[in-house]
Amino acid sequence: MSLFQKSVISKYTADLDKGTVTLAYAKYKEYFHNREIQENIINAKEEQFQEGFLTELFCKILGYTINPNPSWA
């Protein structure tokens, strides 16, 4: 069973900018598909990588801003 209906997925993916998605996926692959980084993630405790995961994925790859950055809100 899917989390979202196919019609909902189609609607929202059609609105995405393909260039932005391609660039974000390239950044994702560069970091998370790196064998050395994968080894370090596997060998780390969850708490050790939690902050790094959030920063890499949401800030550097997806472009979000988090607190305490002045423009985070």
C-alpha cells in the first residue's frame, strides 16, 4: 500500500522544476554515494551523525535554512 495516491504524487511532481531536482540529486549522489562517507556513516552511532545528516541533506542539498541562522524563519 502506498503512502500517497498516484494522482497526488503525479500532481506534485509535475510542478517540480526539473533543473532544481537534477541539481539536488547530483549533490545528494556526490555526498551520500561516496564510499568513504558511507563507511563512516555505517560505523558511526546514530547520535554522532544525526546533526550532520540534517545539515547535509536539508541545508546543503535541499537548500533549507535552519536555526540559529538569522534568516531561518
